[in-house]
Amino acid sequence: MGWTITSSTQLMEAVYDMKSKLAQKIGVKEGLTIVDIGCGPGPDHPPSFTVCLAELVGEKGRVLGIDISDENVGDFLDEAKRFGVEGRVDFVKGDAVNLIGIIEDNFADMIVSYRFLEEFMRPKELSKVIKEMVRIVKPGGKVCIMELSTQTENEAEEIFISLHKDWGDSFFDSREIAQQLRRNGLVNVQIETSESDIWYSPSVAEKDFWKEFREEIITKLGALTKKYGMKYPPIFIVSGHKLTS
Ligand SMILES: C[S@@+](CC[C@H](N)C(=O)[O-])C[C@H]1O[C@@H](n2cnc3c(N)ncnc32)[C@H](O)[C@@H]1O
């Protein structure tokens, strides 16, 4: 098995590289103002998507991170400093279903989210999230939602998804998200997939198992992981543009 990732450092670098390429693929460019919904990174994670956005928008751009929790805001801001992008990144605590009073209408060139919906535990309120995204993007601007694809193609990807399903993460159907974007008036709505080449060796995969449930996960997935390792699944990208009135 050709595992590409055999250490935690390599994993961090590979995920960082994957996120940066994804940000380029969706069209992040110098000078843009971007809102990143569900930006919270968590303390031990690779650089957040927000950092990758901030590197690409450059000194004239701006990235506003929104998260319902400010538990990790210290890490988030420290990380921005570490990557030299602190002057262009702000954080505001807010619930994605209602950002009125926090972000004005037509505020940003792009509204993005990267693996936010997997931790959004109110599936019936997806339409409210999309409505808010559409409200705060400028006419002509782009809304872009990126999530893990559950259309797995091998056992190593299946292990990654199974781990997240057991953890209680939500998995939304990309077609449902696309339909909601159209219903809210966005045009050129597209669904794309972006592959990763991040194949965790068995030992790196096991290090990624959550401490609290380690024994339980090893009982369920340990033998499979030893055989196949684990793979970061493809990311689906659902995007659409707001009409220029
Ligand atoms: C998997 S993390 C996001 C990962 C991050 N975007 C990255 O670059 O790796 C999901 C985040 O969504 C946030 N979240 C969950 N529900 C939310 C809501 N209703 N509004 C805003 N943020 C929310 C969580 O607090 C968490 O920080």
C-alpha cells in the first residue's frame, strides 16, 4: 500500500497544502473580502482554512472568520500571527443561522465554509444558513460550501468517514445544498469534487483517533486501519453566484 503520510508533521503539511490548493481552486484572489463561516480550528489542527484564505487575499484583502464558539479564538489569532496574516484576519462570534446585526447585507466578495456543516447539528435550519450567506455576499459575488464527500471509493476513505459518523458529524447531500442555493436566487450553481492524495499510514491514522473514544474506535476500526491505513476523502464544493441586480 503506498501510504503518502507516515508522520504527524507530514500530515499537517499535506492538509495545509490541500486547503491552500482548494482556496485557489475556488477563486480566492488578492484584494478580496471573504467571510469564512465555521472557521474554528481547534488547538491541534493543521492551519485553518482562514489562514489559507488570508495568505491568498494579500495585504489589501480581508478575511472575517465567524464561529458559534470562541473557545479556540486565542489559537485562531495566534495562528494568524504565526503565518504573518494577523492584520487581515478578524474573528466574530456568531451563529450562522442569523448574522443580522453582525454582518451587513452585501458585505463580502465571497462567503465560504470549509467543513462547517459537518458540525452544524440543526439540519432543518440549513435553509436559514444559506439565506444568510446569500444576504451577506455582494451582487456578483460567490458563495462556496466545501464538505467531506461520503461517496467513498476505497476502504481507507470509508474508515475516515465512519470515524466521523460515529463521532456524530452531519453529512449533507451536495445536491440538497445546490438546490438551496438556487432557491435563494444564486445562479451558475455547480457541484465539483476535489480529490486529496492524503493516505495515512496505519500508525498516523491511529494517532488521529479521538482520545476519549480511542479504545472503542480501535475495537471497531483497528483491524481495518492496520490493513488499509486511512485516506482523507474527496471534498465536494457547491458554489453559486449572486446576480448583479
Ligand atoms: C470542523 S470545524 C471547521 C474547520 C475549519 N473551517 C477548518 O479550517 O479546518 C466546524 C466549526 O463549525 C462551528 N459551528 C458549528 N455550528 C455553528 C453555527 N451554527 N454557526 C457558526 N459556527 C458553527 C464549530 O464551532 C466548529 O468550530
